[in-house]
Amino acid sequence: MSFSRLKSFGTLGLAVSGAALGLAALSTWLGTTDVFDLSVNFQTAQRMNAGQRLYQDFSIPNGPLPALTLLPLARLFSPGWALLISSALLNTFSTALVFFLLWQAGLSRRRILVGSLLTAVWFLPPMGAFYHDHLAYTFVLLAFTRLAPAFSLVLAFHAKQTIGLPATVILVAIEAIFVSSRSSLKLLGKILLCHGSILALWAIVFHWDGYFQATFTRPADYFGPFPESVGTVALKFFKAVVLPYGINPIAMLEEVGVGRLVFFPAVFAVYFVLLDLLKNRRERTERFRLELGLILTTLLCGALLGRTFSHLFFGLGAALALTHHRLPQKFAHIALAVLFLSGLALTMENRGMLAPKSTDFRNTSLWPLTAEVSPRTSALATFLARIGGEDYYLTDNSASLLPLALARPPLNSTLDYHDGTTIPVEKTARLAWQHQITLEIARLKPRYVVVTSDSATHYKLVMEFLRPNYQSPSTKTLFSLYERRSDPRRITRKE
């Protein structure tokens, strides 16, 4: 490749990366901040920087890689700026990987631009901010570049199990079917070796029992035993492919809304890629394998995650870039323009970018982000910020913006309160879990305990412990702030 051609591709790559950076930054800055999903990884990094030990003092239901990725930013910047920067960098890196992947496949500048821009618009902005699902799929994209496929797949698993594991199965299977069984076994051996190395590192750095329980045992209990028959697994895989993102295209017509309406083009794009693969199924070229891997990992990972369809575009943009040249040119241009514009519209709709912005957290550490929160949440943040370095304890995900607003982590060991993965569903086990919470509060003696209406209803054993030991100014609002009775200072109803 001549220097002028390489320079042209470099300029195009920088322009596309700049677009990805700007779109993700706008989505995080102007969009409504999700109360829990978009704060869990940063809160983990925040706790680790404060000296709390992951999988020992607190636990999360996924691997430690997202939090480790955010550690430097959490140390250098306030929560608001760290979330903004990390989101922009993740979307930019994933878009740059797609650009490199398509350039590596020998596509023209126009097709590389198509795949990269679709990724820039759809990959992270509809989600709103840095999230471990998207970090994990970024590592899957890295695996497709063939620079370090085994290590990249292992990193994907340690960012999110339900992305790393199916992606590994798909890539190993494609290698076995379209290359050779020897090549597949070689890739599998490298993956197992990398897993062993990283698990050995985690055993040194983290509390092993806590890590194993949080990452393997609890998720396995939540998802239940492995299906008894191969037919059951095949049926689920077939449904993930035939009904992309779990959406029945006919039923979509009965549920017309802005979100679903603008996602029509993405569903049709999936069907187009699948039909192209079926038509050219006898091919064994590297480009065919790449297209097949991108679409299968996108669909199967999306099916296992169970998130809303707009968060699961993943590798679809790159897959479309590999196939859209088979469409009539004018139709392809119109279809891709509609898909691009629908991505922008969906991001604006999902994130509430044009909605009136809250000023509640303007003077907190969440600045410059906007956050739509209840007045009670804002009042709690203001009060806890005013009293300085007092310890506090959260009993529900609904109050998870408080640590970011305060730039100070809480003491509760359960970071993600979720039935099944972290909270036992069975009645006896649930009571035992609540008993452990009461013992933890008694041992840590936090000055304040924040209780939501949900936790007050469902955690009756915890409430029975709090009432004689803590006092609350009010129990009629969304949140109640309980103060330890042994402390002479009291919260008055006026405060």
C-alpha cells in the first residue's frame, strides 16, 4: 500500500474515531444517567481506590476487569468526568477496532466508513455510558483482528461471562468447521492456558473463595442446571438467530413506539446478513468466517444478556459492511442512511437527550453529567455531603448514584442487589442472607443507613434490626435515612 493511500486511510480513521468520541461523550453528558447499571463499575473502582477489597469486603456478579480498567480514571478524576471520559474512550476504541478489522479484510474506504460509523452511532451511545457488556464485546472485536485471539477472548470472559463464554464457543466452532480440527484445538489450548494464567493472578490478588462464589457459583445457580438435551440448546440457539434480539418482526407491528420503530432497520439488517451467509454457505474464505462470527456472537450474546434490544448492536455494523455491496447500490445507500439516522434517533429517545435537565446534582461530584433523580435522592446527597466523611450503608440499587455524587463509597458488601445472582430467592436462604446483613451492619457500625421503600418491604429482618438501633426522621418518602442511636447527634425532621 502506497504512503498516500495509507495516509488517506489514517485520516479517515481519525475522523471516524472523533465521531465515536463525540457521540459517546454527548450521550453520557446530555443523556439521563441510569441509576444503577451505569454506575456499578465505577462504584467498584471507587471502593477499591478507597481500600475496600473486592470479593472480600464487597462483591460483584461479574469479573474484575471493568473495575480494573476504570481504576486509573477513578483515581485521577471526579466520578462525573471519569464516567464521561471512560464512555468516550470505550466507544472510540470499539469503533477503531471495527475500522481496523474492515481495513484488514481489504474493504474499500466507503465500506469501512459505513461499518465504522454504524458502530460509532449504535455501539455504546444508546446504552449511555461505560458498561461491562460493551467492554467485553470490545475484547471480542479484538479477537476477530487475530492479533491475540485467545487472550482477547479470555479478557472478554473476565469482563462479562455471558459474552466471553458464548463468543469463545462460536469462534472455536468456526475454526473447527471451516479451517481444521487441529487449528481449533490449538486455539482452545491457548484459551485454556490464558485462563489458567489469569485465574492464578486473581488467586493472588483477590480472595479466591469470594471470587469463585461471585463469578461462577452464584451465576450458575441463577441460570440453573445445564439443559438436559442437545436439542434444547440447539432450539435456543435457533431462536436467537431466527428472532434477532428476541423480537418477533411481525409482533413488532403491534407494539409501535419510537424505540421499536427506529429499530426496524436493525432487525431487517440482521436478516439481510443471515440470508447472505446462507446464500454463500459453501465459502470458506476468511471474510465469510469473519461475517459469520460477527453476526453469531452479536445475536447469541444478546440473547443471553436479556437486555433491551437497543443495547445489543455489538458487531452488526461490521457485519453489514462486509455484505451490503451485494445490495443494489441506491437501495443500500438509502437503507444504511435510515439505519444510521435511526441510531441517532434511538439514542436521543433512550437517553432523554432533549428532555429538561435536572440541576439537583450540579454541585456534586457527578458534574458535568445530568441525572434525573427524585428530590429525596438529591436531599440525601446534599445532607450526606454536608456532614463530611461519615460512613454510610446502602440497602438497595435505587440509591446507587449517592456514592458517585458524594465521591465516597458506602460500606455495604452487596453492591448489586439482584434476586438470584446476589440475593437468594428461596425463603430460608433469603432470611439467612438478611441475617448476614444485620451482622454486617452491627460489625461495621455505619453512622447512617439508607433504606428504600423496596428494601423496607422485602427485607423485614433487616428492618427489625434497624428500628431499635437506628432512628429515622421520616418513613413516608421514597428513601429513609437511619442514624445510629448510639451517636449523640440526631437528625431532626426539619433536616
